[in-house]
Amino acid sequence: MRAPVIRTPLPGPRAAALIELDSRYVSPSYTRVYPLVAQRAEGLWVTDPDGNTFLDFTAGIAVCSTGHCHPRVVQAIVDQAHELLHMSGTDFYYTPQIALAERLARLMPGDAPAKVFFGNSGAEAVEAAFKLARWHTRRDLNIAFFGAFHGRTMGALSLTASKTIQKRYYSPLVPGITHVPYPNCYRCPFGHCEKKCGIECVDWMENVLFRTSVPPEEVAAIFVEPIQGEGGYIVPPPEFHRELIKLAHRYGILFVADEVQSGMGRTGRMLALEHFGVVPDVVALAKGIASGMPLGAMIARADIMDWEAGSHASTFGGNPVSCAAALATLDLLEEGLMQNASDRGRQLMEGLQRMQLTHECLGDVRGLGLMIGVELVKDRETRERAVDWRNRLVRAAFKRGLLLLGCGENSIRFCPALTISPQEVEVGLSIFEECVREVNH
Ligand SMILES: Cc1ncc(COP(=O)(O)O)c(C=O)c1O
């Protein structure tokens, strides 16, 4: 069974030299929680410049959906690069963008025809949805959730309510956005116990928010992550999205699903919303869509995407090489990787739940498919957040050759590539358990 190989103290001498150079020339705004320098990678294995090899349970923040450098994705990129690198889909036509738009439009749940706008990132996909919602509805206001992360451009940032540091000193942001509580059943914002809430999050919007401060007929859209990502990998109760979309449609409000992190097969379905039986009006996609090439897509029902020529565009959005990578990615997802996400997700979830029986600090284990979060607590009863343990655990895993990332205040996310094997799941679980023991003693 392949395991991580750590040959040097971390960072090793070559990695350390690069990190020193980085500190001189690269923006200090990035958040590097441990000193990994990636030199090359394949599948789930990342090698640094000193020859250390790591098992990657982050997939470059849920991006390398088909694993690092999947040969079919690489081949599609190489073939397309020989054919056409760029022409700008804003001004001209080319095959990969059209072909990908057709594939993505068909992914949209429901029978209504859909259309696609292309950008380069998650923030751009959300930004496009934000603008389209205003354009189509001619309404000024919007609703998003506490804990939400929608990106860092000014519009997407205005919808974001994840960490104050992301917003500090950037005001005034786009006005007219109200944040409301997300249904986190482990820490119910309304003080209910699990699964006995009657979806008060939605009722509260209608009975309090819409009656006291936000006129619903002025709201363009509700932006929601089907599973909250950066906020802590939080899975809402099954009825939540169904009730939310009913509320939205009662008032002519668009339901915008931000599937940037949860989409592209990660949860075992192409879109996470499919688990909840909801047909959204607009979907934002990015991250896993092109296995690592920059691409964002905003898909909307064709009758909603009614803006006129010139109202929105992007020079690089829908770049032919990124579109070719996305087409190869979609093939791989449909040929079996989505099923693997489901199967391996179950294995990982069961392994973590077993661990929860012996490790008190694993307060909550939740997720769908390969989007799994583990919340660390000091005490099971009080659910006191173990922020320092989480941070130590992520660093301890790195030292042992397992790449993990945090999310929320005190959670760890598991978002490996959808190509993960049963053996790789087991290796990851056993390193994780060693780290849990280390930080908890
Ligand atoms: C749900 C969600 N939306 C939007 C974004 C922003 O994506 P990007 O960093 O590609 O702009 C992210 C990134 O983490 C995300 O998780």
C-alpha cells in the first residue's frame, strides 16, 4: 500500500529556499497554514522539491476533481493547445466553448432549457449570477447566509459572511444584501435540537425578515450553498432547500445555488442540490469543473438569462483550453468518478464515524460523498470549539505526509480527488487518527 514518504525535516532545504523567495515577492494576503511546496503531482500524490511525497486530501481546495494531472485531462489540454489557445468567446465563436455550454446546460436539473455564461473562477461565476439577478428582476436587494463564502471580488465578497478578516477595511461593499442564519443542525442558530427544527431558518425569513425589514418584492435573489463549504462543510436538513425555494418563488425571488465547491460530482451527484430534489434558477460552478484549469460557469434557465449583448462579458472566460479540460473532466465524472465519490465517501465517512466512538474531540462528522467535515470540540456536551486542536491537527498531518485543510472555525474538511482508491482512504484515515491522538494528549 502506497504511503507518504517524508525524507527531510519540513520544509526541506529546497522548499525552505522557495518559501523565503516567496515571502519577498508574493502577496502576503495568502493564507498558508503549513509550508507545502508542490513540485509535481499525480493522482492523490504530491511531491515537493526535496523529494517528500504527500497524500493529498485537499485536491487543491476541491479543484483537482479527477486527481492531479489525470492523463486524459492532460491530453485534452495538449491537443487543444496545439489547435487554439485563445480567441475570446466574448467576441468570437469556437467549438470547445459551445460544446461545453451544451453539456453544462443539460446538467441543469429540470426540463427547462438553460444557457451558460463563462468566467475564470468561482467569484466570477457568482458575480455573474449577482448581475444577472439584478438585470432580470430589476430588483435591488439580495439575501445570503451567515457562514457563506462566495468569493473575494467586491460583489461576491458582499455576499460572503465567512470571516471578518475577508471583509475588513473593504467597505463600503455592494449595498442591499442581508445575511440570514444557515441551518447548522449541530449548532442550531435558533437553539433547536437536531432534526426537530421545523426549518425555522426559512420561517424566520418569511415571518420576521420579510415583515420587518426586507420587502420581499424588492429581493432579486437568494444565494445559497447547497452544502456550506468554507463555513464548515455543513449539510442542511433535507427539507431546507425545498422550503427555501418555495419561499423564494412565492415572492418572485431567484434561487441561486453556489455549487462552486459542492458541484461537479463531489457529493456523488453532479450537483449537490440533486440530493435535495430542488430545481434551482441559477447555478454557479468552478473549482472541480476543469480539474485545475481556471474556469467558472454560471448556468441559468434560458428565460432568466435574458440580458442584452454587452451587458456582461469576460476576455478569458471560457478559454478553449479550460473548456477542453472541462469536457474531459465531465467524461471522467460520468464514466465512474461520481460513483466512486459516493462509494469512497461512504467508506471515509464510516471510518471517521468509527473514530468518533473512541475520540471525544471529534464532535460532529458530516457530509455527502467526498465533501466531509469533522468538527473538533473540547467537550462533547458543551460543544466548545477546539480551534487550537484543529490547527495543530492540520499541521501534525502535514508532518506525517497527509495534506488536510480546515474550514469553519474548528472543522477539518476532507475533499480528496474523486479518483481516490479504497487503500488511499485507509491510509488517510490511519494518519488522521494518529494525529487526533497526538493533539488530544
Ligand atoms: C462556494 C464557493 N463559492 C465561491 C468561491 C470562490 O471561488 P474562487 O476562489 O474560484 O473565486 C468559493 C471558493 O472557495 C467557494 O467555496
